[in-house]
Amino acid sequence: MSEKSPQPRRSPAAGGRPAKPYRRPQKDPVRMLAFEALRAVDERDAYANLVLPPLLKKARQNESFQARDAALATELVYGTLRRQGTYDAIISACVDRPLREVDPPVLDVLSLGAHQLLGTRIPTHAAVSASVELARVVLGDGRAKFVNAVLRKIAAHDLDGWLERVAPPYDEDAEEHLAVYHSHPRWVVSALWDALGGGRAGIEDLLEADNERPEVTLVARPGRSTPEELVEALGEESALPGRWSPYAVRMAEGGEPGALEAVREGRAGVQDEGSQLVAMALAAAPVEGRDERWLDGCAGPGGKASLLGALAAGRGAFLLASEKQPHRARLVERSLAGNPGPYQVIAADGTRPPWRPGSFDRVLMDVPCSGLGALRRRPEARWRRRPQDLEGFAPLQRALLREALSAVRVGGVVGYATCSPHLAETRVVVEDVLKGRGAGNLPVAAELIDARPYMEGVPALGDGPDVQLWPHLHGTDAMYLALLRRTA
């Protein structure tokens, strides 16, 4: 085709109007960036929180790409991922084929368009035209017509109107109703409801909290930084105190943590308050006798290890941070660099440890898990995980807890933690290990101790002795902690 626009021609039909000249599709940098991020999540099983920052950094090299553009791109990516289940149900009602027969790139454009129509204040005509233009760029004119037709059907109702049409009534199928309304897989709704207990209000509050944008929370590592320093650097109008941790500062306006000197120097870091509370509780639990050697047995990527290292340094204790994956061990090393107290980072398998039994006074084992407690931060994980994944984690979680109890001396304390509230990854694991169920009987004796007193001031911690934090109750990730003391 010539670079020059062709002249209008007459329609072959008598009296026909001139055909419109061909117009090249215009690239919208914001929506192109969002589309690229969604494709990476879909094609490479990437995580949006890892994919998006480099895409935004590249886009900012163009001076015309403003802060508001970055904010919109971020909202389009995370909003689309969080609401994917709801949008899939709506799109399915607007197409004449099963969604599995719609090409994934087409579905990504439709989902982005649906979010603009139903989840933002973007005017309807702008949401449709921008999405169709994106489709022309990335899919071609033919499929752009399909996108246009589907989005115009979606635009006929608002989100509430669509939910009334595509979600079953609560009284007929409560779990499926909640799954569609709150955009979670049904099995996740069921698992979270089992872990939470209670009636409809609690589970709806939790699912809604999972779909909210999480705050950025900083930790001022004790002995290296202070919350006051972070507040001063952020400005009082942009900083909020932590809800529960004395080391926490919340960034009220979002912002870029890496712009803070304390964060660049490793004296502070980004760390959810629930993660801070887990490390603090382990450090606060009393041990019998000496308190000189601490172990973080699953230390990557280093957030809890850095806080533990700072707390250990304040008591003159040594921290060994162990991580199986060498690249994650390097992240731990970077996170601990500059720690004022003695520490060592090693790459080792916690189920086949190089240390001798009974070597430590305190042990933290934050085990690999499904990550269902961090769906606010990684919304794509809810669609990626499957119930059978838990079967793969189960033997590893039990083996790591058994080795943790073997690694601690008599009178010492172990903290078993997960970023999942699923009962199969939390209380069931602890009970099985203590009762010797499953492969590998526990070669030592241990007892549960009440973890609640060591999260002082934190409400709604349940009946104990273990603790489950919740996004809707505590504003944290859904961290779980059980504290165990070795008795023989």
C-alpha cells in the first residue's frame, strides 16, 4: 500500500457514498503498555508486579508519558487481573462461542475494554474507541470489528446490571455467586471461607479486600533507620504510621520507595505489616536459657531476614539466613548487606540442612506455599493456582517444619509461617507434624505456645494458640503463624 492516503472512490452501487480513506491505527502508549503486561502474564506466567516496573521505566523515557499515564496503565493492568473472573463471565455472555475458543490476545483486549467500561470512570465512547484502536494495532482490522461488537454489547449495562445477569442468586449457589461477584475461583472462595469461618458478611469483606489496591508499607530496620526518618523523607502529608508494627510507615500516596535514601541504602525496605509482625513475634517469644543463634530457614527474598537480622543485632545474636535457590540467596545477601550484627547467608536446602540438630535458639520457617494470602498484591495468582498445587506443597511444608524443630535446641522456639490462610497449609500441617502423621515422624518433642501475646495490640486474632491475619481485619496480607517450643 502506498504511503500516501488513497483518494476516496465511489461505491460500485449507483448513488453510493465515497468510501472512507484508510486510516492507520494510532498507538496509545498507555493501553499498549497494559496489553504487553497482560500478554506477559498470560504467555510467560509472569507476575505483573515484576513485569510492569520495567515497562513503565521504558515508557518514561518518552517525555510525553506523564505520571497520570503511568497511574492509568497500572490501574488497567491490576484492575483487569483482579476482575478477570467477573469480566470473563460477562464477555462469555456477549460472544457466540466458548471463551476457550477466543484467541488469548483478543480476550486480553476485550478484558481491558471491559475494565474501562465497567471498572473505571472512562466515558463509554472513549473506552470503546480506545479499545478498538488498540485492537487494530495488535490484532488487525478484522478482529477489531469483533472487539467493537462485543464491547458495544458490554456497554449496554453497568457492572451491577451485568452481575445480576451472570451471577447465580446467593440462595441458590452461594459459592458461585461470590466467585462471580468478587472475581475469585470457586475453589478459592470455598477454601477462604473454611479458613475464615462465619457467615456471609465476613467472606464478602475478605473477598472485597482482596480486590482493593494494597498500600505500600515500609519497614524502618531497627538500629539502621527510624520511622521518623521515613516520615520526614516522605513528607507528613504522604506518610501514615503503621497500624500495628512500630517499625512500619505506610505510603499514603503510593509513590516510588526506591526514591528514598534509606531504602536505596538498605536501612529500610518494602515489607507488608503482616510479614513484620511474624518476625517480631518470633523475636518476642521467650526462650529458655541462651539467646545467641537465630535461623531463617527459608529466607528468600530477604524481607523477614532483614528485620530478624536487625532485631538479632540489637541483642548481640547471630543470624544464619538460608535459602535453597542461589539467585534468591543473592537477594537475601543484598537485603542484609550493612546489617550491624553478625550474620551469614548460605544457599542450602532446609529439608537437608548442613547445620547440626539443636544448633539454634530461634528458627523461622516461612515455607513455600500457594500465596493465597497475598492476592491483593499478586491478583493473577488466583487464576494460576489449582487445588492440586496444595498437594505438591504439603510434603515440603511438613519436612521443613520437622527440620526446623530438629534445628532448634530444647527450650528454643520455632515460628512456622505461611502467606496462605488455607487450612491445608497452616493448622493441618502443624497438627500433622506434632502428631507424627505422614512421612518422617518428628524425632523431637514440641508443643504449641500461644502466639497472640507477641502481637501486642493487634485485635481479632482468634482463639489461638496460632494466629491468622486477614486483609479485611488487619489491613495486612493473610499471614499465618504458629509458635512451637521444643521440649525434648
